[in-house]
Amino acid sequence: MLSLQSTPTGGDEAAQGGGFGAWIVSLVPARVSPNQISLFRLACAVAMGVVGLAGNYLGWAIILGLTAGLSDLLDGAVARRRGQVTKLGAFLDPLGDKVLALSATLVLLYHGVLSYWALAAILAVEAHALLIPLLHMARQKMRNQPMWPAPRVTPSRLGKNKTFGLAWGLGFQIIAAWAGWPWLMIIAKTIMWISILVGAWASAIYYRDWYAGRFDESPA
């Protein structure tokens, strides 16, 4: 059974080091686990979408989105420095990122800021998370081999950069729409499209690895 409390995994070494990162981590109470921070980010991401779709509440949506985005920088740092890396945390972290990006996308569509071409591009670079497990199970069935468990596609560095850039690019578009800053909108859309291109590259690598059978021995 998965627990919300992280289990230390070599924390003495992970907790060593100093600098600004260590100071930020020190501000987090010891009773607060990285998984709880991830769940908080997930809740903020969902709330951002609900508030943004409820009407003209972009200001509150921005606050929730920024809170979620900043907490994304915190949970991983706390987990590494305290040696509290868990399987649940590895699942919640990318989930929170995707929900945040989805919420921002829906808010921008609702307010007429995002085009459907951009939506299609975003969905295309995120599709591997669903398609690769389905393709894996289809191939296993053709081989008369067990279809389950499906492989878990571990995010690559390119994939993580895509997710990070996409979330902030979409978030900055919400800020630009709220503040009426066309210059920020241009910057935000540039970040978004660069992230989509990075995501297309990452997706191509994921599909290549599936074709080569590299996910066959990586069950979820």
C-alpha cells in the first residue's frame, strides 16, 4: 500500500550540501513530506482549472498556477536532500505537471487565447504516455504473451524540459491575457512552441525505444 509519508532511502548523503537550495529546503517543516507537497501541487493545479473556467477569475487562477509551479521546484529538492525518494513521488510529480498544463490549456481555450492548432500540437506531444502502453499491449497480444503490466514510460531529460517549458509558457499566456501585455504573450507563445518542438523530439525517441523493445522489460 502506498503511503503519503516518504521512506528515507540513503538520506544522510542526500541531505548533505549547502547553498540556497539547502536553505529553501530547511524552511519546509520536517513533518511535511515531498509527497504531500506533490499532492498540494496537484490540488492547486485542479483548482486553477476550476477557477479559470468559472468566469473572469484569471487573477486567482494565476495565483493558484504560480503556487503549483513553485511547489514543483520544491518537492523534488526536499526528496533528494532528505533522501525521501519514493515510487509514489515518482508518479505524483509528473502527474502534477501534466494536470497543471492541462488546466492552463483549458483555461486559455475557454478565454479564447489558445488556438485549436496549439491544442492539437500539445495533445500530440503528450499522446505517447497513453499510446506506448497501448502499443505495447497490442504487440504482446500478437505474440500471445501477457499484455499486463504495461510499461511505464520514464520521462527523459527532453521530456522533462518539454513539460517544464510548456507549463510556464501556458502560464505566462494566462498572465499576459489578464494583464493585457502583448509583449509577454509573444514571449509566452514562443516558449510554448519551442517546448512543443522539444516534446516532438522526445516523443520520437519514446516511440523509437518502444519499436526497439526497450519498454518490454519495464513494467509499471
